Amino acid sequence: MKFGRAAPDTAPGLLLPGALSIDPVTGEVTGPGGREQLDPKVMQVLMALARRAGEVVSHEELFAEVWSGAVVTDDVLRRCIYQLREHLVRAGGDRRYRALLETLPKRGYRLRRAADAPRPAGALRRSAAIALAAALAAALALGWIIDSRRPDAPAPAVQPSIAVLPFADLSDAQDQQYFAEGLSEEILNLLAQIPDLRVIARTSSFAFRDQPELGVAAIARQLDVSHVLEGSVRKSGDRVRITAQLVDASDSRHLWSETYDREPRDLLAVQEDIASAIARTLEIRLVAGGEAAERRVDPGAYEHYLHGLYLRNRRGPGDLAAAERSFRVALEIDADYAPAWAALASVLMMRAFRESDGPTEGLERMREAVSRALALDPLLPEAQVRAAQYHFQTGDFERAREHWRRARELDPDHPLVLGMQGGLAIRRGDIGTALAVKRRIVMLDPVNATARNNLAWTLVRAGFDEEAERQLARAKELSPGNPTFDRIEAELMILQGRFDEALGVADRLAPGALREQILAIATYGLGQTAAAEAAVERMRRFDDFELPRRIAEIHAVRGEVDQAFEWLVAARDAELAAAATPGERSRPLNVIDSLLLRALHDDPRWTEIVPPQEIFL
């Protein structure tokens, strides 16, 4: 099927209830959240489902219609379904659009519709377009997507969800925490491959490590999950005992439990056994891994790999260097272990930009790790992400783009992929996509304070101040005293003219340039010009790389536009002078997180100084 612009005498699309316009001729979906271009295969899947709206269409039938004659795996179809749902959500600006497309485990997919719903007025001339429009309009016309408060609205299908809690270390010496947590994380990663299971991210699941007083039901409520996996590890000599229990969060009932007494070399098999057992219990399918997933790693290498992950995630003083040593020991034992090469690449990149050697030498060390990870397992999402980051920093933007796209295809919900996708959307000025991604991250990582803060910032950019305040309040509950949250709170108050309250936030901050900047803006807003100028002078005395940007923000809030742009040019020149890699030099001026510059966005000079970054499009 070819997709092109409609001829002048054909209808370009159909406006459905809920302001969602779908045009299969051009392959576009448009709605309150923005315009989405569907890949031709994704649109063909949607057309196949629409022609049989209300019926279950099996995997085999979709393969025969969309990929006739081609050899395709289930994973390809699953990715198409996922992308289709995300396109509808982003175009509609509401997660409830996701429920329009229903997954029936072991049977297939169904595009929901209501037989008695009226057909919309007007139609596309092409028969396939008419079928699609009628199916979607029928579902939307009921209002069950747009307004779930209606008492007669059908309830959307409930997707099973799970949180994997960090396994307890029951070893006599209590020295296996890294091992227990690493094992839990690897099980979590396996479960995340199940198409129809929502898996809470590690950050949120592991946040309850030190809260034994909370029961499973309370943790499940905070994470909004239907199931919880908990367990323990006891290591003694050359034997490991692993106990795992799957708990129904609604009544704390144990649905499945098992104890494994194994040697360390059998640990990967145990992880896969646990993931498969959970999938069977929840009656959902676990996607089979490729050849790399079937390979067995040396148990000593695996243990050092888990130790490296633990140190990398903790990131205390000296942890990155220690993590690098652990990964290198793992690779000395088993040089063909791809996850260890990918993890080593991540640590080398972080050290390159945080420590004294400098990014050039650090990136050169990273090159080998990236190449080895890709050669050993090109289906490993982290390997593709690290390759994209490496090639971006070295200036090979085309190869960076290829690896980035491959990472998204392999696992669109991988934390690294979602994080990059949200950041890139912001850099190219696509606030609608950024907001959808940030919401997705919070759904998968609900007690991650930084994720909540990032969502709050994006909500302010999108004009949803009230929801932003709620998300920010939740972030502050999760991480009290974090100065990053004070900054966005102060900026939001300033934008709303709440200068007295902004002064209260400034009083909580430690002495520094940020505190003086907020004081300068708030006192000026209250008409205290002398106090504002005094705060500006104090701010200038601090050794602060962001000083030009801070001064630009002060001028922008005051309405002194020309002075604001003069200081933005100074900020840009300072960043370019400090940039050490082609990737850093290609980035737009680092002011994308500034809410105080919002008044400048409509000025033509803004895009000259802060051009959208299109590298990964």
C-alpha cells in the first residue's frame, strides 16, 4: 500500500468526536495533542483491524494481510501495536485513547466499536478510509475515551502490572545486598519484555528497600500495580537459595511461590524460570529471546557484573571508578558478555564528562566497549543507546540516528530510550511529544521524584500550571529538601506573579547565585528596586558558569527583551567555548529548562540563538 497526499478532490481527513482527525491517505493522525505520522506498516495494521472492528483479529491473520510472504516475528507485530497506541495517545493528548485498541492474550487484537453508534456525517471516498473512520468514530462517539465519568461508559481493559521489590539478603554475613538487588533487577528486565505487562521501573520499586514496615498492599497502592514480586537470596559457599513469591495486591494472596537451590552458574536459568512462571500465572506471553539471550555467562563474571551495576546505580564518591573495575573483572572472566560491555560503556561515558581525564580520552575508551557490545548482541537496547550517545558526541550524527532508531524499535519503554526520547522532543520544541513521554515515565516510575519534577516542568511549558503544582508537590514529598524542586517552584510562582511566596522559597535556599537571582526577581516584582539591584550585585560575585543565563532571565522577567538577548548571546558563546566534543558543540544553548525565558520564545531572535535540534529526527 502506498501513502501519498490526497488528490485535490478527495477529503483530506475526517474530524471525529473528540477532535481526532485520522487520514489513512496521508498516514496522519491529528488531534488536540498534535499531528502524528504513522509508519506505513502501522497504518496497514490499523486498517486491517478497522475492517473487522469489534472482532478479534489473530496474529496469523495480521501477518498474512500486512506482511504477506515475509518471515516476521511476533515482536515486529507487537512493536506496531505499541506504536499505534502511542500515536493515538499523542494525537489525542489523553492516555485513555490507548484503550481503543484491545489486546486479547493468546488470541489477537481487537479495535473496539459499538454497533449502535451513529456513523459520522461525511466520509472519505476510499472504501478503506470509510471503514476506518466508521470504526474509530463509533468508539469515540460513545464518549468512553473522552469522558470516562459517564455511568454507561464501558470500562477499558485492565492491564496487568507488577512491581519487583529488591530481594532481601538473608546471607549470614549480610554482604550480598548487591547480589540480591542485581538479581531482582535482571528479573525486572526480563519481565519488561512481556508485551502485555506494565512493569514498574527499578527506581520506584527499589525505593521501598528500607521501609519494611510497609506491607505489600501499601506498596502496591503507591505504585498503582496489580501484583508484586518479592523474594530473598541466601548465598553460602557454592550454593545459592532463591525464594520468590508473586502476590496479588488486591488481597495479599500468594498466587505463586518457588524456592530454588542452585549453583551460581544456574542463576540466569532461575531468572528466566521466575519470569516464565509469572507470565503463566498472569496468563500472558513472555517474548522469547534471541541467541544472545540463550547464552550462559560465567557465574564469576555475572557476579562482578551485578556488583558493577550496584555501584553504578548508587553513584556515591568513588563508585563510578569501582564500577568500572567490577565490569572489567567480569570481562576478564568472560570477554563475550555483551551486557557487561554495554554497562562499561555507560560508566566510561559518565567518567569522561565528570572526571579530570576529559571527554576526548574518555570517549576513546568508550569506543571499544560500544563496539564489543554491539558485535556480541545487536538486540541489546542498552548497547544501541550507548552507541547512539558515543556517535553523537564524536559528531557522526547519521550513525547516532541509526542506533537511536534501532533502540526505540527494540524496546520503546526502556528507561534509557524514554529518557532520551523526552529530552530530544524538548530540544526540537515538540512539547506535545515530550509531555506524553514524561507522563509515560511517571506511570512506569511513579515514586521517582526526579521524574515527577521533570513532568511538572513540562506541564508548565505546556500551560498546565495546576497539574504542574500537584506533580511538584508529590516530587517534594518523595524527596524533601531537594533544591532542584525549589527552583521550579519559585519560577512557577514568579510566572504567576506570586512574588511574596517566591521570597519564601528563596529563604529556604542555601547561599548562592540561585538564591540571589530569585531574590532579585521577586523583590523587583514587589516594587523594591533597590533590594533587587543589591541582589543582582551579590549574585555577580559568585563563581557561577550559568551567570549569563541568570542575568538574561532577570531581564526577560522584567520585560527588558534586548538586554535579555544580549546576555543569551554571551551564554551561548561561553557554552561553545567550553564544549569539548562535536556533539556538545551541536547542542542548542542550554536554556531549555528555563521557564523564566518563556516571554522570549515568540521573538525571531529566539530560534536564532536556540535553534531546534533535529539530529535524531
